[in-house]
Amino acid sequence: MKDASPQTIYLSDYTPPAYLVEDVHLTFRLAPTATRVIARINFRPNPEAKSRAFFLHGEGLKLIWATVDGQIVQPGIDEDGLTAEVPDAPFTWEAEVEIDPAGNTRLEGLYLSNGMYCTQCEAEGFRRITYYPDRPDVMAPFTVRIEGEEPVLLSNGNPTDHGPGWAEWTDPWPKPSYLFALVAGDLVAREDSFTTRNEREVALKLWVRPGDEHKTEWAMESLKASMKWDEEVYGREYDLDIFQIVAVSDFNMGAMENKGLNIFNTSAVLASPDTSTDANFARIEGIVAHEYFHNWTGNRITCRDWFQLSLKEGLTVFRDQSFSADLRSAAVQRIEDVMALRGRQFREDNGPLAHQVQPDSFVEINNFYTATIYEKGAEVIRMLHTLVGPDDYRKALDLYFDRHDGEAATIDDWLNVFEDATGRDLGQFKRWYKQAGTPRLSVEEQWEDGTYTLTFTQDTPPTPGQDEKAPLVIPIVTGLLGPNGDEVVPSQVLEMTEKTQSFTFAGLGAKPVPSILRGFSAPVILTREASPEERAFLLANDTDPFNRWEAGRMLAKEVLTAMVTGKEPPLDAYLGALATMLRDDSLEPAFRALALHLPGEDDMAQTLHDAGITPDPARIHDARETLLQEVAEHLQDSLPRLSAEMVIEAPFAPDAEQAGKRALALALLRLTTRLDGGKAAAKVYAEADNMTLSLGALGCLLDAEAGEAALADFEARWAGDALVMDKWFMMQVSHAAPEKAADVAARLAEHPAFNMKNPNRFRSVFGALAMHPAGFHHASGAGYALMADWIIRLDPLNPQIAARMSGAFETIGRYDADRQGMMREALERIAASEGLSRDTGEMVGRILR
Ligand code: 0A1
Ligand code: ZN
């Protein structure tokens, strides 16, 4: 049985393809349960190949017939694909297969979503459409003919011909099969256009279901901004006559960069003020940019194999983060990116699922679309940018595009480009790709005769399969502040390469206060003993906004740690600093909102675990509640005035400035709710004319256990809007009291509008439970048991999402023996379930190992 003994794929086993593809012609005869796909593919032997064995991937296909150069052949077929006798010379392969889009609940390959045909081919979905060398180093131009009764028939590239019931598309740019896309359905488009810097006119179309047209403006504006930014910042111009985006309700991930025809989860593209929060707007802007930027970093230059995934994903995340930083507040963007990195990637890197940015092996590639590949991959590129500087970075990128355009490249190619463009040796830097785990960076200071010395030590803890770690190159951006708060030594990059290394600063008049790792210049955990007064000083004076925020964050963590462990918390220093910061009008509201945001419960659990303390999720929850109450009481007198200052008179706009004000208004409302039991929140809910305030106020009411009426009102109002109903499901779980969270999730899963086949809906209940630490880890074990039940139910339908959800258990190593026992039991139950997928099997196996 295939899934019982899944095969491991190794980077070291890479061999070039035996045959290359000249061109591909596909004909689709669409029918819900019996679509026919006829392929005509011209192959030629690859001169670089080591073997002439002809193998085509194929899964779940019914072969009707196949020919080689027009002669019928009978290929040898197994569950992975087929083999056939072919000439040692160019030849034409033709085949017809039948597939069942309606029965495709995995949402990989061709499937139906709300009656609309769509595809998802990354990473290995194309092999569920036709027999093909489904690997990214086989690139070819595609011509696609679609026959179907749907009014809109789309594929990659430019439209070349159409008639009643059919359309033909041609994509001249050679591409790997994972970038193939097809869409057919009853759709309407928002149309626009973009003129490139070389005056080429590109038609832009954003396709949605009728009724969603009013939610398309924001994504279209974001697309045009992305196209412009990529020309200005990276010198990259779009390369087809048309660029299309389609919104799809059932989609496993956020979106997909198919050449010329991006397919988006509705949640990542549709937005309107009354249905979308400011966070939704910002996320959509970032994802639209991300997918568009892939046109060059991913599509024109793709990956040789899936071990190079971060080559496109790390770089494209770095690009979308830079774009958002340019369009919005760079400081706020950086803080949010680091919060996400710590919340997801550090968590992954410190548990059983830790892996390298360039892994050596995998069982199921879908399990490697991770925070490490994406977000740590982006941090690695950010470090390169810091080390070589912006001018050399641009030089290296120009060389990258020149040298590798049209190729399937590797991470080594990428580093070679930087070496050649800058003359730097990146041998040691490469360890960032090959060494898993989050480095710990400790620092000691010395002060003598006007000379200040910082001595750093780096240490990366062992990760699964990697016990020994070598020192990394760490760019530590550092500045020094004088006692009066002036910057006496401006920011500079300290380039650490040794395990222990000192940096000295001479000629100082007084002992400075160091501001280390400014802008979070490396993805490390910095530990530095400092007094609460010094942290408060940095929160008040640091010129680096990230470190300013970080100082407050560290202080908050120290307060919470002391509260959890029964020590005296440095409460006065924290509350005093917070109050001063909050009243500082020179700070943008978004920044103040972030500074007011206490470290999350999961973050605290990891912090305690790192400090050698076994975290108790219930105590962390209680400590956080207590501290929030303290903050509310301390700020009591300022809350009304500050809240009044955050009221926006202008009409709603989803821009960063208004969003920042709403974020601060809601942070203040959450504190106010602790003092008035929800009176102010009820008023905000009743008067809100946008989803940010509605949902924020609803959350306050739920926390105050005064949310029943608002919940019913919300449901009645939004029952017809799936994306808003996702929020309704999610809010109830994430705001449930810890002892009730599992029950609430179980009850919601019985709701008539719950649909486990829709990934957004499944995540809105079970993803929310996984992200509610005190609920998921409740001592009863109910959270673990429920999660296991539903992973087992989902796995046969959608293994990719089931596997992803099992990551909820990746923190098993942090907890006490009782919890570990219950988590293990849940995992073993999943592992033992009949016919478990390769996807979930790999994840659970790695966690249990
Ligand atoms: N490449 C896309 C994300 C993506 C990855 C895998 C998928 O299915 C397994 C789907 C989408 C991106 O980075 O946006
Ligand atoms: Zn991507």
C-alpha cells in the first residue's frame, strides 16, 4: 500500500530530466464528473540526462488512449504514473484521460468550487490533470483549448481565439507545469489597464462571481501599485498582454501565482469596508503584490526542484514585505512581520517540525510550504541586503535576472550571483540555508576608560537530525545612546562570524545604553540582561522604532514571567513607560497600538520554555488577564481623551493612517471594556459603519460575556456572506473562555453553515481553536481530543489541510507530562487511523518522533 510506506525524496538524488518538452497542447472537454483532457506534447531527449527512461507522472487519471508519433501504445501504469517505450529522438506524445473535478475534494488538480472549474497545480497537482513530467525543471510554452458551456473560459497567457462554447489561450513563456491554470464558470470581471514603462498596454481583469463586483476595487488598486513598484524598485516589467486574477471560494492556501492567471482564495482578494477589516485590506494588498511579484521571482526564473522552494518564496516574501513597508509605515510593517515570524517560524524552528530553509529531504512537498521556507527565507534575504547594502543588492538582482531568466535555478545559483556581483565569499552565509533552528545570541558589556565593548556569543540548539551547529554570519545592527537619550554612536552593522566575538567603541564620554539588533537585523533570539529602567529608557528614547517597541515588549514579558512564577513583577516601570509612550503624540497611532498589545499566550509559553520553565497555559492566560486589568486601571484617566482623539470624521479609507487610528481606538476599547463591562463596546458595535470596528467591538463584548445579542445580530446580518460568516465562527472560538473553547468549537462544527470541505470555514473553527492556547491546551484534554477527531475526519477529504492542522501539536515538547501524554495519545490516534494520507502521516510521524 503506497501510503503505508511513503517514499522519502532526497535533494542529493536530483538528476536532470530524461526528456525535455518543446511545447504542450491541451484540449479540455469540461464535464463535472467526466472531464476529458487531450494532450499533445512534443518531447526531445535531454542531452544532459543520465538515463533515457521515459516516465510521466499521473495520479487518479483514467487513461483512454495514448500514442507515440501517432502509434497507439500501451504504457505501464502504476499509482505514480506511467512508463512507455519511446524513441531516442524527438517525438510526439498524445494521450486522452478522464478526470472527475466534482469528486475532487483535495482541491489539487482540476476541481469544482461553487460550480466553477478551477485548478491548483503547485506543487504536484498537474499530474492529476494529465500524464506529464510534473517537475519544475521541465519548462515549456502551452497552448490550451477549453470546450465547455460556461460563459467564461480562461487559461494562462494571451487569448488567441474563441467561438461559441470554446476558447483558446497561448502562453509563449516557457513554464513548469505547476504554473498551469484553467478557470471556467459564470464570472464577471472588473477591468482596468496598466501602461508599462515601455508604453505597453496591459489589460487587467479581476474575475469574481456575480454579486461580488463591489469587493474588487482594492485588489485592483493593489495590483496596479505592485506593477508600478516592481518597475521602479526592481526594474521588472510585465510580459504578457493581459494579467488576470480569479477569486475562488474553496482554496487550500492564500493564492497562486499561475502565469498570467493568478487564482486567489476569496479571503485573499475580496474586500469592502463593510465586510473586511483593516487587517484584511493590508493582507490583500500584500498577497496581490506577492503573487504579482512571482511573475519574475518564481515564473520567469523558477526553481530547479522543490528543495529550492525558498529561492522563489523567501525572495518573493522579502519583496512583498518591502513593498508594504514602502506603501505603509515601514516601522509598523517591520514590527508586524517580526511578530508573525516569531509566532509561526520561531515556534516551528523550536519544535519537532524544525527544518532547514533548504531541506535535504521530504516525504510530501505540500508539508514544506512553511513559515521557515517563506518567512525565515525572507529574513535570510533581508540579511543579505543588510550585509551587502542596497546598491550591491540591486546589482546582484540585476545579474540574477540577466543570468537566469527562463531557467529553473537553485539557491546555489542565487548565492553565486551575489558572490559575483559583490566579490563577497558567502560560504559561511550559506549555513543560514542549511542549518535549522533559531540561534540564541547573548551579549555582555564592558565599560572601561571611555571604551565600551560588546561581546556576543551565538549558539543554535540542536534540531531533529542536526545535533551540531556551526557559527553563522549574523549582521547585528547596533547603535549606542548616551545617558541623556542622544544617539552617541549611530547605527552600524556589526558583522559577527565567530562563536564569540567582541566589538569595541572607543572615545565615549559616559557609559552608553546599547540598542542591539535594530530593525531585527537577524532572525535570532537575543538575550540580554537589562534593568527595567533601562528597558523603559529605550522605550522612551531609542531612535530605532523596532527596538523601541521591542524594549516595551521585553518589559511586558518580564512582568508576565514574574507573575506566572510568583515573583515580584516590575509593574511600575512597565506601566509608567506604557503611559508615557501612549501619550506621546509624535508616535503614530499604529505604533502605539502595537506597543499596547501584550505578548500573546503562545509567545509567553515559548518564552517560559526557553527560560527552562514549563509553561502552564492556564496560568499564562490568567496572568495576562490580570496584567490587562492593571493596564486598564492605570490608564483609566487617559482612556476617554485618547479614545476621542482616535475618532475618524472622514469617510472610511483602508489606508495605513486610518487603520492605525482604528487599531489604537480598539486597543483602548478593549481596556475600557475591562472597566465598564462592555458599555462603550456596545455603542461602538451599534454605530460602526465598517467591519474593523464592528468586529473589534464584538470581540470586546464576547470577552465581557455580553456578546449574545451582538452575535445573533451579526449572524442575521451576514448569513449570506461566507467570508464574514468565517469571522463569526472564528470570533466565537477565539473569544471563548478557556474551559469552553473546545465545546464551542464542537458545537459550531454542528452548525448548518459549517462545511468541512471549505478550507476557510474549517480553519475558522479549528484553526481558531489551535490558536487559543488556554483553550486548546486546557487541562481536560478536550481540545486535543476534538482536534484529533476532526483531523481524522478531514484527512480522507483534504489531506493537505488535515496535515497543516496537525501542526497544532508541534509544541508538544514544551508542556508538562500530563499534557504531553494527552497530546501523544491524540497524535497516536491520528497515526493509527485507517488509510491515513501521506501528508498527515508525515507530519504526525515527525511530531511523534
Ligand atoms: N506559491 C503560492 C502558494 C501556494 C503553495 C502551494 C499551494 O498548494 C500546495 C497553493 C499555493 C504562493 O506562494 O503564494
Ligand atoms: Zn509565494
